[in-house]
Amino acid sequence: MLAAGRSPPFRWLTIASFLVYTALVFVNVHLVSYLIEQGHSASTAATVAGALGVLSVLGRITMTRIARRVRLARVAAVLVACQVPAVLPLFTGTLAGLGAFVLLFGAGFGVLTLARASLVADYAPTEMYARWAGLQAAVVTLAQVLAPIGGSLLHGWRGYFAVFTAGAVLSGLAAACLVMADRAARHASRRPSSPGTVP
């Protein structure tokens, strides 16, 4: 646990994971009710929500292919950053806007689920992987527990606009944290390790 806390790449990845999963829960919990309130049918709302899952598969395939040439954290950061402008077309209330939202938000929907295991493996010493992965899982679970409460408070305060805008902001912060994790990992790889220290 202490070794994980001393690893800058892992710290940035952990913060990014918390932010990403909080943003996803904000959207998942409130998307269908928002669309119905805007006058869309229940079937349309359910289709949009389901389409995010479909696009997440495309996003993961894209990430896997590009990551062969570009560092994984950078690719994940770009896909997560696509979620930031996604709320703008969502508020237009048009079918075209919903399509743009699905494409932009779906691009990063779930990519960190796939990237997280590989990044933890890159950042953690082999003998510590299980502990560090478990800590990541605990942080993700905490986000999934707290996010519905936070989203409900935001909705009660400023409505759906606040919920989805917060999701966009958190996605942007998460993307920045992934970039910082990559920078810290590159810096650590260039720095010679002292005997007895954990990289």
C-alpha cells in the first residue's frame, strides 16, 4: 500500500480511475430520465443508453490498435477527453445531437476498464501487481458508490445541466491525469533506481 502511494504514475492513474467512473455513473444514472423529460420516447432513451455500450466496444478496439504505436495512457486520455464536448450536442434535444453525443461519449465509454489492467501492470512491480490492482478496484467501487449520491445532489441543485456538465468536467480532469501518469512513468523509466527502492 505504501509503495503504491509512493508511485506517481499509479497515483495519477488512481485519481483518473475515480474521476472516470464517477463521470460514467453520473451519465448512466440520469441519461434515460433526462431524455424522457425532454420529450423523447422511452424506447429512444433506452436505445441511446444501449448505444453507448456498443460504441464502447469500438472505442476499446480503436485503443488496442492505436496503442501498438502510441503509449496506452495517451490513447486512453484522448478517448476519455472525447467525452468533454459530448454534453453540448446532448442539450440540443435533436436526434442528430443524440447521435453526436453517442459517438463522442461512447468513444471513451469503458476504455479505462480495459486500459487500467495493462497500466497497473506497467506501473507496479511484478510482486505487487495483485495488491495494486486490488487498490484500483477498491477506488473504482468507491466511485460507483458515491457517484449516484453526488449526481442526485447536483440534480437537486441545478438539474440535469449540472449533472452532465460535471460529468464532462470530470472526464477532462481524468484525461489530464492519464497524461500526467504517462509523463511520470516516462520520467521514472529514465531515472536509475537505487538499490532497495520500489520503482
